[in-house]
Amino acid sequence: MVAAPLGHIKQLDGIRAIAVLLVIVSHWLPGGIAGRFGFGAIGVDIFFVLSGFLITRILIVERLKFSTAPSTNSRLKSIKNFMVRRSLRIFPIYYLLLILLVFCAKQFPNPVAQDWGWYFFYLQNILFYIKQEWPGGKLSHLWSLAVEEQFYLFWPWLILFVSQKWILKLMVFSFLIGIALVYYLPTLNRGSMAEVLTPTCMQAFASGGILAYFHIERGSEFHQLKYHFLIPGLISFAYLIMGLNGFLPLLVDLRTIISIFMVGLIATILINPNFFISSKILGNPALVFLGRISYGIYLFHNFIPVLMNAFLHKLEKDNSGFANLTYKKHLFDQGVLFYGICFCLLFFITIFSFYFFEQPVNKLKRYFT
């Protein structure tokens, strides 16, 4: 089989946008419907499935190049290029954020300086698990970045070096292991917060990987297999809605349900990109653009309301400010106007970061193809 070029799927950016919006709502407005339905967890799990699909897709296409020359050096070079390209996309803005948090610790108290090694090496999810608590300084959302990075460290080796006949079995095994650990780890003494550990997230990554495998390796028969993905996706979506509304007990963990639903949704996009949901909703230009810059939005979103509230506090101390926009001791007491301004600030800060920092760095990727 000849490796086909990988085209950009804009609808996946639309899905990213929805995922990051769910996370923002859950962190900014944790009460009400966002807390009840677990918007934040759903958004993060969507990101995990997308990562599993896209990363596995890249690696399988890369693997197909070795069908005629399966040298170890070629595979090692592919892993090196993959790691460098991922690092160029993820590391610069992340480490810039850490530096800012360290130097602004007096103005914005946070534990990055005292736990520097954990954050520098993307181990903060393990730190949260060991301490059994979320960190101060609005850093809780960074756990998922650690999980993604840990996934990137071992998954390429498996996909590029495991025998062809074992790849699909390996992904199915990873999916089942993730489900099993979700139920097993909470039975241990240090059981809570197990969901932040990479092994308990494997069903999300692996489900995306399984879809990528069938889409690339069995592309000629992918359309014939569509109902194998679509029907479980629809069933899981219906089960999710009924479970979250209390009509049915959620006997399966939320991450697994979201993973199966997302596989069905991505399969729908791949099979029929002109379907209404694919083209008109997920392919909406505004949503697609928001998805393109979603990494920066995710990184910065937790800090903006705190900084905005602190700015309003300073204005009040200086006997100035705005009539309809005032400092609140608790962010949860702020209204729609406050959070609307916060989102505008977040959007423009992310735009600046994307075009003047992230994109220039990303251009270096062309040297590692």
C-alpha cells in the first residue's frame, strides 16, 4: 500500500473549538448546567480522541513509507522528526507561560516556581495525583497537557516499531486497559483523581487511533465499515444524553462514552464531509478559526478572569472604574458583561500569540519532514 498524503480536515478544527468552549464554560461558570453535565471533562476527552486520531494517522502514513525499506534508522529518523515537530508546536508558548508565571508570582500567586521540575517535564498530572489536590494559581487545566505529552513520548515507538499484525490488537488492548484502570485505580488507597493519569486516558487516545488505523490501512473498505463506527457513536450519544439527564444510570465511565461518540462523529465527517453537521456547523469558518487557535485559548483561559477582576479591584482602590463592571470577591458572582469582556481579551491575546509567536516558530517544522 502506498502512503496517501494527509489533507487538513477543517471540521476537526470545528470540533476543537467546541471542546475548548466547553472547557472555558466549565472553568468560568462551574455551577449550573456546566457542572452538572461535566463540560470540562467532556471537552478534554474530545481533545484526547482528536489527538489519538490525528497522531496515529500521521504515524501510520509514515509507517507505510517503510514497506519497501523498513530500516531501523528510517524509523528512528521519523520519530525524531515527529518529536521535533510536536515540540515546536507545543513547547515554546507553554514554556513562555511558565516563565511568566514564575516572574509574576508576586502579582499572581502560583506554585510553578516551587514545583518547577514537575511543570517543566510535563509531570504536573502526577504531582496533582500524589498531592490529591488541584494546584492554586489557576493551573488545574495544565494536567491534560502533561497527559498529551506523555502519550506522544511512547505512542510513536509502538506504532512505528510493533509488527503490523499486532498494531490493531495493541490499540484495542490500550482501549480496554484504559477502561479497566478507570475502575481499578480508585480501589487503591490513593484512588481519587486517578482520571488525570495517562493510563486512565488511554481509551480516548486508542479509540481515535483505531479509527485512524481503519481509515488509512483499510481505506478501500472504510465506507463499507461505516456502520461499525456510526451506530456505536449514535448509541453512545443517546446514552450520554439520557444518563446526564438522569433517565438512565451511567454504568460506563464518561470518558469511554465520549470516546465512542467521538469516533462515530469523526467517522461521519470522513465518510460524508458535506453532511449538514459536517459542512454547516463543524465547517463553519468562525468555528474552524477558533479551533485553529484553540491551543492558546486553552493555555490562557483560566488566567484572564482573575487578571480582569484584579484590574477592577485596582480601579476601585483608585476611586475609579465602571458603573456596570465592578470588582467581586468571588469570580462566580461576576455577570455576563464581565465574562464577555474576558472572552474578548482572551481572543485577542490568543490571536496575538498565534500570529506573532506560535506561527513563526511553527515555520521551522519544514526542516523536519
